[in-house]
Amino acid sequence: MTMDRRTVLGLGGVATAGVVLAPGMTLIAAPPPDKTEASSDQRWAMLIDVNKCDSNCTACTKACRQENNVPLFGDPNRDIHWIRKLEIRDKEHRRPSVSLPVMCNHCENPPCAHVCPTQATFIRKDGIVLVDKHRCIGCRYCMLACPYKARSLVYHETSRNEDSNPEVPIRAKGVVEKCNFCVHLVDDGKQPACVQACRNEGKHAMIFGDLNDPQSEISVKIRTVKTQTIRADLGLKPHVHYEGL
Amino acid sequence: MLSNFTAIEGRSFGYWKLVTFFAVLILMGAGAFVAVEIHGHGITGMNNKIAWGVPHVFAISMLVMASGALNLGSMSTVFAVKQFKQFGRFSAFLAIALLIGGLAVLMLDLGRPDRLLLTMMHMNFTSMFTLNVFLYSGFIIICFLYLWSMFEYQQYTKVIGSAAFMWRVILTTGTGSIFGVLHAREVFHSALTAPTFVALSLSSGTAISIILLVTTFKHTKRRLDDIVVFGLRNALIFFTLLVAYLLVVEKFTKFYSPAFYDVQNWILTGPYSWLYLLGVWGAAILIPLGILFHPSRGNSVKGVLWASISAVIGTFALVAHILLAGQAYPLNMFPGYEVSSVFLDGVTATYTPTSVEYILGFGGIAVAGIIYLLGIKFFRMLPDKAVAPEGYELPWNP
Ligand code: SF4
Ligand code: SF4
Ligand code: SF4
């Protein structure tokens, strides 16, 4: 049996209409929700003094996990770390090793947002790079694009328990998430959990603040001491600065 | 040389056995998809360092082959190679089948495939993914129009065929650029990654066409002249040399820069070196060339068939190498420093794919396979005999 021309054309027409109309959905779908209530008057950033950071202190990583309901699955390949402690040492071992926390750098030119097909990852006016977990399709392209390994896919179902922070949602299976500069705290005028924990520990290695405010502690420091960012050569303009690296 | 196009009978036991086999694979693939949906990507071998695994290898290899499958059509329409004109319909149809198979795997492997429509609603035009959504949908439309023109309006075939040719070059550039544009990934960040994908699509598309033509014609007892296959062989040789050339230029350039010594040495001697040496250089390049240049094997259809099979395996290997080795190589956050952390910074990632990933991948191949099988049964895709134009001689034989 061979289909006649009409059938061929009909089938093709339906297929064509499908592919043509699908992108056209943009025209009738609701416009993306306004991405941010934040204001470009602020430019949030962090400064970490590695001289004050102790190699066996993990106060910041614990605080982040607690504040943001970041789960551990007991599998180092899949455990989620929005912030982690790194030990770095020159390859010739001429100098002692240095310990420092690394998290999302809230890049000014974030490749994660550039590659995200759904704009689930976006940059707020105040410079915080966020993931809308309801819009993320879990394609993981951003994980390949981020040079700092700041992003993790949630590989398993997570659930609330008595230790969970009720103010913050639990992490959703199948989407990619990362440090959000504790946006819920910052919008409330508070400090990110890791910064607060570092302070509580008496280390004061982390400062968080507004670079657009010339009087802020972070602005003054960045003007007066030598700081640098990780892989500045990539041109992403990270907003986590390091002193003493 | 006027070809008469006829549908295959498709009534034999062998035909239905093959259709059933693909149908079962598709069902299994669907099962794998549902399992990942329910349990999350935790049941795959993927992890936070190898976030794209075996399903992506299948999907991207098929997308690359899809654009290459259009080759036979382009060669006849754009470059006026007469003896391939009879494969124009086959070529456009195979391209559509492979593209649908590849896209199916890509979409079903998403963490949240239920939200797929969001890519249509919140487009981000800086994303290679978004651009590829347009490139892929456009490709399907153009292939269909091309097919239509060949069936109905031959006066438009040249125009649409030329458009299809340009589109597929851009399309494969887009696929290669998914990787090439990522600055932080030293293994594949290169302006040559996209052209290498284009060359790979040409070689693999030709190879898969040879495999399908030879087997389909044999099993449907249609006549396929050796000289037609040898014409394809010559094209396959040229395209394979093109892939080799681009790979050599890339390595050559990188070895001139000490900054790349570490990563290049790792590619040649690290845990993925077997994939690079045996898969990329062996299966994709040296084995096919060795067979095709051989005075007796290169002049037998069987030899050409084996070379093509090796080229297709090599295509999967090359894509797998770019993807898996590319992600496994540790990100160089502090050049010149050793790095360690609980997040496995500074170490080569490990990845052991699980069966669900392979089942999903083979499901995609089965989708393409079943489309092909049903297509040649219900539409007049194939010439009832494939012969070369009268007096035609090949310019070169091994
Ligand atoms: S550090 Fe990575 S995840 Fe964070 S903004 Fe930069 S690219 Fe994106
Ligand atoms: S995984 Fe989510 S956030 Fe990342 S690129 Fe894909 S849609 Fe965007
Ligand atoms: S700023 Fe908040 S989310 Fe980011 S690392 Fe610190 S505690 Fe975690």
C-alpha cells in the first residue's frame, strides 16, 4: 500500500504547522514575570580575606546548608554544595596551602545565564544571579558553562524534616540550583548566612555589602587593599572578591 | 537515467520482525524515561561533574548524522552529482528521521521535561540551545519542503535543496557551538569544534547512508550498482580526511601553547585516552581509511560497508570524547595550583553510565529506525534500482 500525495502533503502540513506554531507560542503566552523588584542602586558583592580563613573551619558551609535546606545525599558525586571549602597549593609546593570558601561568584557577565534556554537563570538589577526553579527545565547546560562549578542538579527527591528552615523552600528534584547570596535575607536587610556564621565564629573573613555605596565596608576595603577575583582572565567580572590570595 | 520510485513491499517476516524489535526498544526507552521521571537523575550514572552523559552522546551523534544524511541530496542538487539524484528523497527523509530520534532523547533526558514548552515561551537568544530550537525546527520544515518539491514540484528542488544545504551547515555549526563556545572547558573550547562537527556530520551522514542503502537494497532485492556505492566511498574518504585534518590542526595549534600542555597531555594519556586513540583516531578515521584505501577491500561493497560501520561507531566515540572527557577534565580555577575539596575539585570526574541511559539512547535510535522503516514502506522514497548514468566512470579507485 502506498499513501497518495494528498496524505503525504497532509501529514507534512500538520508536522510543519506544529513546528512553526510552537515557537510562535511566544506571541500568546504570558510575558515573563518581571524579573526583579530589586533596584540597580545596589550592587551586592562579597569580599573574602583568605588570611583569616582557617582550613578546618566549615562554619560558612554548615550555615548555608542549614539556611537554604541544601541536602547531602551521602554520595560525593551528587552531594550539593552551594559553598565549599577549597585547599589550594602551588604545584611546586613552595608555599603553604591556602584555604578558602568558593561559591557562585554572581558574575556580571554570567555564562550560566547566557546559555540558559528559558531565562530560568537571570541576573537581578542588584547583580544577584538567581535561578527560578519553576522555570528551570533541568537541561544542565548552565552546569557545563559555569567555570566555577557553582551549580548542582538535584538528583534525588528531597523532603522537609524538623531541621529544615521553614522560611526557605526545599530543593526541587530535576532542577539546577546554586548559591543565591541568601537573597531572602539580603532583601530583609540582613547578611547572608555564611557571612553571619563566619562572624559568629569570630573569624570575620567574609564581608558582604553594596559596592554602589562608597561608604560601605566592602567598598572601602576594595578601594584600599589589593583584592582579586578567581579567573579574572575569563572576563566574567565575578562579584566575590578575595584578599590575600 | 530516470529513476522510478516505489515503496518497498514490507510484508516479509524479516521486515515486521525489525519493526517489532524497534517498537520494543521504543517501549523500553519510554520505560526508562518514566523511571527517571519518577526517581530523578539519581538512577542514572550522571553526577554534578558529568551532567551530560550517555543520552546526550546518543542524541548529539544522531543530530550530527541527521544533518549529514542530507548530504546525498545536497551533492545531487547543489553540486550536480548526477548519480546521487536518485537518493534525494531517501536523504531528506533519513535526515528527518534521525533528527526526530535525536531530539526525542535530548528532550526526554531533561530534568523537567514537562516544562519543555517554557523554551518556547521564555526564549533567551543568547543561548545556543534556543538558537538550536529554531535551527532544528527550521531544518525539519526545510527537509519536508525539499522532499515535497522532489515529489511534486521538481522546478523548486534546486532552490530548496540549496537552502537546505546552507541550513544544515549552520545547524551543525550550532550543534558544535553548544560546546565550542564554553570558555571554561579546555578540552572542547575551540573555534574549530563547530567546523569539526560539520566535517563529522558529512562523514557520518555519508556512512549511515551507505549502511542503510546497501542493507535496504539487499533485503528488498533491488539493484544497487557497485559503482554507485564506490562513488559514496570516495565521498566518505574525502570527508574522513577532512575530520582528520581539523583534529590535527587543533592539536597542532594547542601544542604550540604551553598553557595547553596539561590538558593535551591528559587527552593523550589520561583516563579517556583510550576513547580518543581507539575511538576517535581508530574507529572514526584510521580504520575506515585503512579499509577504503585498500586495493581489494576498498573495491568491495562489503569493505565499504564495514568502513562505514566503523565511521558511525567513531562518530559516537568522537561525540562521547568531547562530551565526557570534556566534562571529566577538572575545571582549572586556579592555574598553576593544586586544588582539593569535598566537592571533588581538582580531580578527574568519574562516571559509570547505568542501563537506563543506554536504554533511553537506543530508544532514540529505534524511533529513527521505525520512522525509516515505515517511511520506505508507505512512501515512494527509494528508486526501484540504483544505477549510475550511462558511460559514468569514477575518477578514482583505490
Ligand atoms: S559563578 Fe557560575 S553560576 Fe555563578 S554567576 Fe558565575 S557562571 Fe553563573
Ligand atoms: S538547567 Fe535550568 S537554569 Fe540551567 S540552563 Fe537549563 S533551564 Fe537554565
Ligand atoms: S550567600 Fe547564602 S546561599 Fe550563598 S553561600 Fe552564603 S549562605 Fe550559601
